[in-house]
Amino acid sequence: MDDSFSFEGFFEGAKKAAYKAMDDHARGEYDEFALHAGVAIERLAKAVLYKLNPLYIASGKVHLSGQKARIYTITATEALSRLSSLNILKVDADLKLLIEQRNGTVHASVGDEAKTHIPTLAKAVGPMLKHLGISDHDFWDRWTSAVNVAVDRLRSEIERGVALRIKQARHIFDDRFKDLPDGVKEKLLQEHQPSSIVSVDTIAFTTDGSLNAVVGTTACPACGGRANLTLRPVTAADAADDFTASALECPLCRLRLTGSAEIRASGADVEKAIIPTSISVKQRSGSPNEITEFCSI
């Protein structure tokens, strides 16, 4: 018999698929996320049913090939239905939709439709782990805190989304150094701390020559490296003393935040962002956008 046709086979398969789903989501590959999330739920559901009775996952169809018998198992929908009838798992509309998206991914992309379904995955996995007597950490490992954040109803939707993206960016950054010598990551971060150097590319102007935005630097809330922080003046002028943060982007871990609400939720210290304290601009004849000199004091 196939080794995968066992509790261990189904459970380990579920863990592997769940990790892939979380990695997919972190990279923005939401169609792959839907596929792997659905596989994780299906395999974990079959692990629970197999633990109760191996016959619970049998479809009744057996294919004989030579001296080997291939046993077919029930579908994901059937497995979830049986868990529901056993009062182990509640199958709600979101879970049904995720399974439908998983099935559709095999034939066509679901695009961003699955982007919001990490809580759906987490809420499906939780009751099954509880029934098995297995802790969340034993299943989710490094993704445990990210999953907990995704279902934390004490946080606002923005806070949950930002906290999840920070954890995802941190894992992506750490993965870059898995096979590299010790100290490489620390050296890179040391070389990419917030800097007071401002180039002409970091100052933007409107068509009439007024100051539109300044890009300063601050510590990234995910990896701690140098993140670019876009600030816009509260009032349009060639020189501005009052800025508001509008975007944060880290080139090291690829964290991207948009709007002051997301940046505040990230915990980024905007007050300590390094930006020019004042800006004066000199223009030569020509287009108002043709900025030739600037000085920051």
C-alpha cells in the first residue's frame, strides 16, 4: 500500500502544503496559495478521518493494476462534509469558496480573489488540530505567529493586514540567507542603515514647481534595514516644514506599505525618519520639472 495512505502521510502532506500556501501568499502568488491551502485542508481533513477510522476516507473505488491495488479516497468536499456531520469542523461559506478556488486553480487563475483567505485556512485548520490534540506550533512552525495575527479580532483589519505582511517580509528576508555563511545578514543590515544622504531622485515636484514629495529613510519594521519613506508636505510649497508619511518601501525584504494608517500600524518611527530639514530649489530656464540644483540643510 502507498505510504501516503496513512495518518502520518496525510498529516505531513497537510503541513507541507500549508507551508507552501503561506510562502505563496507572502510572494503575492495568490492562485498558488489557493491551490496549496486547499490541498492542506483536504489532507488534514483526511488525516482526522483516517485517525477515526480508515474507512471514513474510502471512496469505494479500487483500481487493480498487476499485483498492486490503488485505493481512491473521497474528495475534499466529501471529507469536509463528513467532518461537519461529526461536529468536528464547521464548513462555512468562506471555506467552501476557498475549496472552489482551489479546484478552479487547476484550470484557471483565481488572481487576487484568494488574497484574503489566510484566516479561512487558519480557521479550518484550528478545530482539526484541536481534535487531534496537536498544538498550532507543531503544525504551523515558523508561521504560527502570522496565522495567529490573521485571526486576531482584537486588532483592526488594517493592523492585522500590516502585521501579517511584516511577518511575511521577515520570513522572505531570512530565507535569502539560509545557505549563506553566518554573519552575512548582519553585515548587510549594518551596511543598509537609515542614511542622511538625499539624491535629486528623492525630491519630486508638481508641474508648477511646488514641492510634491520627499523620500527619506527610516528603519524597516520587518527587517530593520534602510527603508524608503515617502513624505508629502501638508501644504504645497517649495519649502515645507510639515510632512505626512504616504508610503514605505524596503528594498531588502520587499515590504511595502501605503498610506499613513498602514505606516502607523507598522510601528515605523516616522518621527525619527531622516529627511532634509529644509529644501531650497534653483531652476534653470525650461520646464518647471527641470530641477538642476537643490540643497538640503
